[in-house]
Amino acid sequence: MRNAPFIISIVAIGALLCVRVAEAAKEQKCNLQRYAELPVTMSGTRPLIAGSINGVNALFLIDSGAPFSTLANEAAEKFHLKLGRSFAIRGTSGLTSANVTSAKDFSLLGFDGGRVFHAIEFAVTGTGETYGRGVDGLIGQNVFGKADMEFDLANGMVRLFLEKDCGSQSLAYWHGTADVAVMDIKRLASVDHHIVGDGTLNNTRIRVVFDSGAARSTLTLQAASRAGIKPDQEDVRAAGYGKGIGTRARETSIARFETLDLGGEKIKNARLLIGDIQIGDVGDMLLGADFFLSHRIFVSSNQNKVYFTYNGGRVFDLGFAEQPKQVAAVVTSDTSDTPADSDSKKKAAVDPLAPLDAAGFRRRGAAFAGRMEFANAIADFDAAIKLEPDDQENYIQRGLANVQYKRGRLALADFDQALKIKPDSAAVLIERGAIRLAMKNESEARADFDAALNFAPNDSGLGLRIAQILGQNRQFDEVVKRLDQWIAKYPKDDRVAMALDGRCRARVMLNKELDMALEDCNAALRKGARISQVYDSRGLVYLRRGDIDKASADFKSSLKLQPKDAYALYGLGVAELKKGAKAAGDKNLQAAVAAAPTIVEFYKRIDLAP
């Protein structure tokens, strides 16, 4: 990849765009010259920034963990880019193929004067779903790696700096009375541009990678094992599977770790995601966007250091509110009972940069939503609507927050208003359809789904999203119908294997066409989806058909990959009872109920409970 000229260009124009944000210190004259302030909007825990390629609007994920920038295959078509030589690229989900392409003109919102750069290269790989719905690609360290970067995601900003005469001085210029954690970072020749530092987990040394593109912080299986945790232990919980750039889905689980120490900041009772991610040549843990949201971070290329302060709130495990509270005992504290977690402290951490316009309120509201602080998020979206009542995005963001806040009728009103402003918004139609279906307005929901497909006939992700919503509402006949259409239309899509698994499982739920269900599951496995979920689906098929030995073997295969999965544990228990192995069957049933008490109702509903 020949991106060095682009990096040099940024540095060269920095002096023209600089804004002084730190004055002379007593000991020496340290200046930070800011040359870009990039407005970032969180989509869940994904930091997104607007830009353009060849004059066409684009949306990018800011990914500090990616060595270079990439585009989805659909985006290359959208921007009419020619694909060049192919090569292999390694992501967290293994190796996959990619092609080189070059954008004649490239820009990001936030450079003064709308600066446009030329002849910028990207790798092209994956689908839009790889990066997130509506996202064209990611901007990696080949663009930002030579600059000093400040990640202020809680306030919706990433800032770029030139550093002058600062020596070893602390560059956390905003910290006031807050404690500052400091970590030395390495530049590894084999993995250039990664931001890698050292931490300790349960008193075991680990290497951590600052990766804003990872939706959630994730620990490798090997590092978890060194810290004393394995996926089959009693207090570990199954967490499904995930997939990044690469061909292989990865199993994940959640476990509690006593202490994580990062640059002097001690995080007690950290509930961490563990996965078989392939980052062993770089580090042991990805510090993802959940960590970035709960901290303000400055990365100094000159000093090879990272400075960060704690914003308050959960550090990890966003979305699992039933778990014990995680708090950062910042820098020197050794207790989890810190006032930094109080609402007043969280407000104090954000208010000095209070928004001045609707866009600022919307960005901060999206950050609150990413941190699962929905009341604060909705208050900010209310303020944005008051300032700009005709901006559709304000209603969309508030609607999504209301959905997560379990306020369906208010979300429905928001999506109604958004569609009055712009009726052809396919993504909004899908979200409104989901609420209507949950409210049993089935005909209106289907009208929304069909309208979305009419407005965006080439968006391959829409059909899968509709099938997912229908499955969540137990409309399994409709799931089979929709997936029939989708698989026929996109037979070479990377997601076909999981669509086949979805169709297999829907047929199992209906208890019909079991031969076709079996073929779907077999086809999913042949296409490489050798994950716990697919083995579990096929185990259910065999259980329905009375092939108890094969069912038992598949549930065991599922549990080998995901030892604490309640569905497979219960299925294995049922199979063992049918074989007459009462003690083994009861043990597995009890383990399943302990992991997920509602599992009994699921098996009763599909008439497979013992």
C-alpha cells in the first residue's frame, strides 16, 4: 500500500490549519497545534465520520486498530472504483482476499477549508455488513498513524494535532483535577501503525491494542487462560458469535476478571468479552469503542505514549446491565467504590464541552446511547429537535434510543415524523416495521418491509434484517419465504451460510420440511459456518426426526465450541433422556436452566421439552 504521500501531505498542511490549544508550560514551551477536528457520530459503539470519495458522500468507521483503510465491495461499485491487484488481508476473523483500489479524490469532514486529497489507496474487502449498516468502509492508521490523535468520543470528536517542543510533558491538556493514566506504546515493524501497550489482567501481563473499530473490547482465549479463565468454567457465560474482517466467525463468551490495570487505572470486576480472535502477532486484547466511550484518550506519536482519563460509567460489557457494576478506580485508587461513577461526575466530565448546535447535541446524544445512558441521550436529541425540527436524523436517533429504552410508541412517533420528512428512507421503514410487528400490526409491518425493499432493491442487507425481525416475532413461515428469495438473489454473498442456518432453524420451529431443514444446515456447514449455532440447529433437526445419536453428537459439537450455551445443553439433556441416560440428561438440563432459566419455555414452545 502506497499511502505515505498522503500522510506527508497531511503533515505538510498542518501548519496552515493549526489552532493553538495548549500554551507554554513553566518548564518548557509545549505547543499542540490542532489541524483537524473531525465530528464523529456513534452508531451503537461504532464511531462514524462523514466524508466523500470522488465527490460522492461516504460514511466511514474510524478504526485505530486497522493498519490501513478499507472499503466494502459494494462501496467500490458505488464510487465506480476500479479494482487492482489482489492480496491476502488478515483480520480478527482470519485471512480473506482483498483488492487494491485508488480514489482520485478523498475528503473527511473536519479538515479546514474542505481539504481534498488525491490518489488515495484503499483495500477492498467484505460487505457493507462487515463495517456496519450504511457504512462504506473504515479509515485506518495509514491515514492517521503519523499524527497525534485525541479521541473524545463522549463529545463526538476526534482531533488531530502537531506536537512541538513538548518533550515528555503530559499531553492530556483537558484533565483539570482528573487523574491521568499513561501507557507506553510500541511500534512493531511487522504490524506497523498498531497502537500497542502493556497492561496486567489478574496480575498477568497482557498486550493491549487500542482499537476504536472494535465494537466491544475483546480478550483472546489464550490471554484469558493465562489469567485463570477458560470458557467451560462455572461463572463464564456464552455470548454467541461475532465476525470481523475475515472468513471465520468466532465464538465468544463473557467472564469476570478481578482486576484489569491499564496505565495505572485499575478496573475492578471487569466483565470482559472473550473470543478466539486472531490478533496473537499484535496483542492479547482489543480495547474497543466501549473503552473509548468511557475515556478521553490522547495518542502521542512523538512520545510513543497514550494518555487517558476516565469519563465515568461502565468501562466494558455495555448492554449487560444485569451484571455487577464495573467502575474505574482511576490511576491510584484500589477500590471499586469510586464517586467517578455518579451521574454528577459524569455530567461534570462532559459539560465543559457542552454542544452549541443541533449537530453537537446529536453527536453527544449518540455517544450517550452508545454507553446505554438513554435518558441523557434522549434529552440531547430533544435539544437537537428543538434547534432543528426539520432535520430527519434527529428523529431517527431519538427513535432508536427510544427503542432501546423500551418506549415503543414514542419510537414509532419518531419514525413516523422522520418518514414525513423523507419517505424513501429504507432503514427507517425497517425500524418502523419492526415496532409495528411487535405491536401485532402485521399488515402495516409488511407494508413497511416491502416499501423498504422497493426503495433500496440492491441493498443486500435489508432482506436479512427483515428475516431476523420476523424470526424474533415467531413468523417462521414468513422467514422461510423471505430467505428463499434472498438466497436465490444473492447466492455468492458471504452471508449465505448464515442465511441457510436461519432457514434451517425456521423450519425446525415449524416442525415441517425437516429433510429440507437438514440440507440447509448441512449446506451451511459445507460453506464454512462451523460454529456452535449451526451444530445446535442441526441437532434440533435430528431431535425432531428421532435420530437421537446424531442429535447428541451435534449438541456435543456445539458445546465443544461454546461450553456454556443453554440451547445446546438443554438439547443434549433431552437427547440423553430419550436414550435412557437419566443422570446425564438431568445434569445437562440443570446446567442449561442455571445458564438461562427461560430455556425451558423455549423447548416447551417447540414441543421438545422432556
